[in-house]
Amino acid sequence: MKKIAVIGLGYVGLPLAAAFGEKREIIGFDINKKRIAELKDGVDFTREVSREELAAASGLSFTDNLEGIRDCQIYIVTVPTPIDEFKTPDLTPLVKASETVGKVLKQGDIVIYESTVYPGATEEVCVPVLEKVSGLAFNKDFFAGYSPERINPGDKEHRVTSIMKVTSGSTPDIADEVDALYASVITAGTHKASSIKVAEAAKVIENTQRDLNIALMNELSMIFSRLKIDTHEVLAAAGTKWNFLPFKPGLVGGHCIGVDPYYLTHKAQAIGYHPEIILSGRRVNDNMGPYAAAELVKAMIKAGHTVASSRVLVMGLTFKENCPDLRNTRVIDVIRELEDFGCSVDVTDCWADNAEAEHEYGISLVESPKPGDYDALFLAVPHREYAGKPSKELRAYLKDNGVLFDLKGVLPLGEADLRL
Ligand SMILES: NC(=O)c1ccc[n+]([C@@H]2O[C@H](COP(=O)([O-])OP(=O)(O)OC[C@H]3O[C@@H](n4cnc5c(N)ncnc54)[C@H](O)[C@@H]3O)[C@@H](O)[C@H]2O)c1
């Protein structure tokens, strides 16, 4: 049986490595030494894989040393694919990981990429790096595959093995081999795409479609706010039609939905097409933080609060609920806008790591906010610990006449003063 190495043990790489590790020998490689040391101790800070699951993955071992992956025949690359400050793809981690694999690449090896990219990136960017560093020829000496990941961090129902997986390979035989490899662990089955580019495009449009659907809900929410009708009530009514899609308004953060569309638009622009709909959705979604802050400020003024000296409690900083991931959280836009209005903002989050919040955003999380202390409470991220509270417990943090903004509409109708 071929030996596998997974390159990059984050939200995507670790659960995948653990799934294979239950069935066969697999080595997890990461440049982050601290991450490797923690995993060797059975600790996954992302909370995606439990200590018990790590122990059950008896074929899985970890290394931060190149020598540890030299004798593998299949390399699966799961490193980040962020955007830079100009919102263009930053392929540095992917190139660096390809250089790493290139150093150990041998005759007959297969390199499968899982990171989300634009159509063409695997063959146009990664494969040339592999060829250059290894001195081997593509589709003669070594082969490539692409199989995008679809996991949803924090979601304990849709896990790597229970989500159908798209696979592809650089030749028909390799496509079959890649497909069979994943089919051996993915209980939900696999879908073999006709080419690597098709598989790459499939992933990036899944998230682009989601981004656009949320943008539509956000635009509707802004219209309905002016019409003084509740968006969630409208959605509940419209949702009784069989083909009305159940999207909700909200902030679009994280490193997938708010990022991946830029990979597609970047490639589109490179080939002379200027996307209008995709970028317009991005604009709407990127503007939701300042919009929500302004709505809160209006409500505070109406309730008689002096905004410039007000105290606001923001509950939840991570990019989504029940997940410790702080990267690209758009809650920060709300906080910065409120601060711009002169509000003094406290942030609490029972899932986030205080040191990371401090390091990334200069925010020192408040562990136990004081009851009766705040002019407004902005329930940004409804972690189960917050969404499970009766609204009167949330209101206990507020002064008399304080404003409760339930961003995602998780509280029963009428219990918050505002929602999107
Ligand atoms: N997190 C998600 O929900 C999700 C879902 C589907 C797809 N994806 C995609 O999967 C890819 C990985 O995302 P993630 O969330 O797991 O990222 P992550 O940041 O959680 O993990 C990436 C890991 O790769 C390591 N790494 C970085 N450069 C490396 C290198 N050169 N060599 C070895 N290791 C290296 C990092 O130390 C980190 O541990 C991205 O393309 C992302 O868009 C993510």
C-alpha cells in the first residue's frame, strides 16, 4: 500500500489525515513546530479532531522534518490560500509547499492538491514548481491530482468522510487512482471530475454561489429595514415555497466564502473578463459590518443614549459560531466602526483565544462582562453558549433602555430590538 503524506495540518489537513490514519499509514507534515508538538500530545487547537479520534487514527504520525516524508508515494497538499491586502490570491504557501514536495518527489509519485484555488492554478503554478525543484517531468515521471475539501469548521454533522468528495487526476489512470484513494475513506462517495481544472472550478464556484446568495439576503435586509419590515419574517414566509433557498443575511468572514470568489475574479480578469455580479456581491458583503454598526448607533440614539460616551458589549469575535477561528472575522468591521462613532467597545468570546485576539486585532477579550454596564449589546456570533441563553439573561448586561442587536436573528421574534 502506498504511503501518504499530508502537507499542512490545519482545519482541512488534520481531519483528512485522521480519516486516512484509521485505515492506513499516513504522515502529517507541518512547518509549524508548535502545532506538530501539540498534535503529538493529542491536542488539536482547532477542535476539529478530538483526542479520542486522534488516538483512533493509529496509522497517523506527525513530523516537521522533510526526511520524515521522503519515503511517501502520495503527497496531499492542504496549505492555506489567502488573499493579500489588494484582494488578489497569495499563492506563497502553495508554492512553498510545492517546493517542499519537489525536494522529495520520486518516479511514480502523485501530488494531490486540496487547497482552494482558481481553475488552472494546479497545472500552471504548482506543477512547474514541482518540475523545477525535482528535475522530473510531469505526467511522465510524476503525476498530479486535485480534490477540493468541503468541510465546514465547527460542523459536527458534515465531516470529511460524510461529505461527497470531488476528485480528479492529470491522466485518466491517475484520476482513477486518486478517486479510489478517496473512495477508501469517504463514506459519502466520490465524484470523479473530467479534469483538474473542472474540479478546481467546482470548488471555487460552490463558495462563490454561497457568497452571492448571502449578498442578496444582505441587500434585501437593507431594503426591508427601510420598509420597516423584519427580514427574517419575510424569509420565513417566502421559505414556504419549495424552491426558495434558505439563505440568511449576515457578515461574511473567514478564509473561504469571503476569499475564494476573489480567486475566481482574479483569474477571470487575467483572461480579459471583468466580473460584475461576483464583485458586486463581494462589495455588498464587505459593507455589512459598517452598515450593522450604523444601524445599532441609530437605535441607540433613538433610545436616548449618548453614543460618544456609550459602552457597547460585542458578544462573539470568531468568524462563525462554535468555532475558534478568528481569521478574517468581519466582526472586526463592526467594532472598528462603533469605535469610530466614539463608542467604547468590550468584546467577549468564549471560543476565541485571547492571545490570538490580542495579536491579530489588538483586542483584549473581556472574560466576564459586568451586568448592567452597557448601553448596547451586539450579539455578533451566536455560539451555542450565547444563543442558548434566554434574552433576559443577555439583557442583564444592559443598562435601563439598553439596545439588544441580535445580528443573525437567533432569538425569538420580538425579543431583540434589532436584527438584520
Ligand atoms: N477551513 C475550511 O473551512 C476550509 C474548507 C474547505 C477548503 N479549505 C481550503 O483548504 C486550504 C487549507 O485551509 P485550512 O483552513 O486547513 O488552513 P489552516 O491555516 O487551518 O492550515 C494550514 C496549515 O498549513 C501549514 N502550512 C502553511 N504553509 C506550509 C508549508 N509550506 N508546508 C507545510 N505546512 C504549511 C500551516 O502551518 C497550517 O497548520 C485552503 O486553501 C482553504 O481555502 C478550507
